[in-house]
Amino acid sequence: MKPLSSQKSRKSWIYRHGYRVALLKDPSKLYFVCRHCYEHKYIDTGVKVYKTTLSTSLAQRHLELPKRSHGYSKLAVVAKPT
């Protein structure tokens, strides 16, 4: 389900490349689902779902992997072309 809109702090850059979801049973638990992995059905194994309630580091590491449609980093997103 889509999480409740009670997030007060700025969302992480990782959500530009995936989805922020919550459990129906407990909406306070947040997860990240990689958009590319979801669209290509890699998500069916359940491996590409990362818990981000406390930290986004696991999802960030997933996005930084050198594989197809990945290889993103925070520096690449923040950097502006000159």
C-alpha cells in the first residue's frame, strides 16, 4: 500500500528510482521497491524489497550495483552539470 503521508523530513534520493511502500498490517514499516526490478519481475522472489523504516542504506547499495538500469549514486543525483 502507499504509505501514510506523515513523513516530515525530506525523502531520500533513492525514491526517484523506486517506490516507497508500507505494510497493510503496519503502515509505520516502510519499504523500498526498485522500479527496474519490479517492472522486470525480479521482485517476485521477494529479494529486491528493502526495509527503509530506519535506514535507506540497503536500498542505496542495491541501486549502486553495476548492473543493467542500476549504477546510481547520491553524488550523481545531486551533482549539477556545468
